[in-house]
Amino acid sequence: MAEKGRKILVAVDEGDESMYALKWCLNNVISENFKDTLILCYVKKPRAVYTSMDGKGYLFSPDVMASMEKYSNDVAQSVIDKAKRACKHLNDVKVEIAVELGDPRDMICEVAEKLNVDMLVMGSHGYGLIKRAFLGSVSNHCAQNAKCPVLIVKKPKSNGGNDKH
Amino acid sequence: MAEKGRKILVAVDEGDESMYALKWCLNNVISENFKDTLILCYVKKPRAVYTSMDGKGYLFSPDVMASMEKYSNDVAQSVIDKAKRACKHLNDVKVEIAVELGDPRDMICEVAEKLNVDMLVMGSHGYGLIKRAFLGSVSNHCAQNAKCPVLIVKKPKSNGGNDKH
């Protein structure tokens, strides 16, 4: 076991799988004895251009845009709050928060590199089923592109039967 | 940190990267305090049919076949010996060996499932450059198909400058 504290980045999102990955990491990787630092990273997806139009090509009003923006912030806050609650029993582990805006696949790798973390932990799915079919999985991308070791945690399918993926 | 000892499977092969992954795992994941079991897994590739012919379609003699078989066993033994040497400083960690024959991508996932391991650790490359271009990376396949958490460790490019990949 490393003598110095490690910096461990956990990518969290709205999915059950990322919360499962976080909890697995807390139980199996994080060590209070070694003064690990845990960084919870959430990436907000930017509004795509087409979302400022409805299906008929009308621009959404500034009110609608503002409420979508608020919704996005609320979701971010709720994910971070939930992740922080999962960590509240840790005494000697420093928990930091990183919220970024962009494509999760690139931003997670960038944050990992910028913060020079020792390990990146994530669930195996980071998008919904449809979007994943077009974009490929976030975890695959990060496993290939992040420079640090990447731990991909899957939520077991038999675990309570409430796996949404 | 988990209270019970964990079973951690490390896939080793001829490449520098898998040995780097093993060492990283010993320093950062394996814990003697928790009576972890470390399983070193090496997968021998089966002789493809075409290797029993030379370029002109003649069958290789049984002598040549036997010496290729011996070479394959020697390589397996040398990889396992090297991996065991890297673990020799561990006192309270049980080290087990699993040598299998087959496609590494499938066999590693099968061994992980059969032995019901808590984590699979591997380098990010498991084939040479050319073969990988056709088959995709072993680690990608395992990250998608293994049922347990998968930790993919890359050898940093700047580390001594002797990265063969």
C-alpha cells in the first residue's frame, strides 16, 4: 500500500451505476490510514444548439432557457449532494468537489490530468442507452484516453433488480 | 476499506505494461492487513492452424511443432516467474497462479468469473501493436465484458523512456 496519500477522482453522474462505483471505491480503495484525497467530479453537459429551438424551429424564450439552465444546475447539485452524503462517514479522507462543463468523456480525462490524480474511478455507463449507442461509453473513452489508471465498476445486474441500465 | 480479504486477479503477459500494472497494484491496491489473495493469470494463446504450415504450405515437422510448444511453455513460465518475483516481498498476501489456454480476451473474463474475484487488474495493452489493430485491445474487451470491477493501468510514457508500446 502506498505510503503517501493518494488522489482519487470519482466521476459521478445521475445514474445509479456511478453511485454504486463511488460506494465500491469507498469500501475497497479509499483508505483513511493513508490520508487519501477523494475528488468527486460531475460534468454538466452544455446545452446543444438545437435545444434553443423547439421542433418547429422557434427559439425558446429566455424564460425557458433560464429554467433549463436552473434545472441543469439543480441536477448537478443533487448528484453532488448525494455523493457527499455517501462519503460523510469518512473522517480522515479529504473530499473535494469538481464541477465542470463540457463533454463528460473529455472533461473527466482533463480533470484527471489537471489534478494529477493517482486513479480515476467510474461506473461503466455514463450516458443513457440511446446516447451511448451513438457516442460510445464514457468509461471506454476514459480507459483509453486518461493517462492515469482507470477503475471501471459495474453495478451487478442481480443487485436488487433495480438496475436501470 | 473492506473488512474481508479480497480476491484480486492480475492478468500478466509478456509486455512491460502488464508488469507495470502488477507493480502498481501491489503498491496501491493490495493490502497485507486485509489478507488479500492475489491471483496471477497468464493466458497462453493456442497455436493457430496456419502455424502448422510454413509459407509454402508444407506442414512443419513434429520436431518444429514440439519446439514451438516448448517455447510457448517457456514464455509462460518466464512471465509467471517474473510476476512471482515482483510479489516476493508480500508476507500476508496469498499468491496463486492461473495459467489458461485460449483467447486472452475471453479467458481473462472467464477466470475472473469462475474464481469470483473482487477486482481484475490489467495493463491497457495485451497484444502487440499489429494484432491489437485487428482484434481491439484486451483491456477494452475485459472492461466491457468482465462482471467484476476492472482496473486498467497504463505505463506512463515518460517513465524511463523504455515503453515498447
